[in-house]
Amino acid sequence: MDNNYIIVLTTTSSKEEAEKIAHALLAERIIACANIIGPVHSLFWWQNKIDTAQEHLILMKTKKDLFAKLAEKVKAIHSYQTPEIIALPMVEGFEPYIEWLNSNLQYF
């Protein structure tokens, strides 16, 4: 497996927002798959104090060269001023799944 595949994480304020983001990215084939997990309890620094929120986490599978397009699309849809949009490398993967993933990503 080459190391061009990534898992991108973002959190949202609701399941509906998570689904809206996932659908938009899937429709443009920027991602091949999204898992929505939640609610999750988040703790974080915001405006110089520790804050908390109930959020939904989206795990999205894609390729590195689609990250900029993904981040731009997420930022355009997302309700947060500064959304978490981070990528983690996939270091290994079941080859038939990787082939499926690749076959469902189109480049525009």
C-alpha cells in the first residue's frame, strides 16, 4: 500500500451537520467513506478558557492530494469559526478495501 491515503477528522455541533458535511464530500467524491460517531464529549481551550461541548466526530477516508479540497469544502459548510480538520496517515490497509477506496475517489 502506498502512503497516499489519509483519515481526516472533524467534529461538528450536531449529527445533522455531520451528515450534511459527509454527503457534500461524498457527492463530489472527495471522500470514499465517512463514519459519524457520537455524541462525543469534547473538552478544549476556546477564547482563553476551558470549554466543553457535545459533538459528533466524522472519520473520512481519502487521499492526501484531496485534502486541500476537502478542507476548503468543510470550512465552507461548517458552523464553527475554527473547525478541527486534521489528517492522519493510513500506514496499512486491507488491499481489497484500499482498492475500493481508490475506485470511489474521483479527481475533478
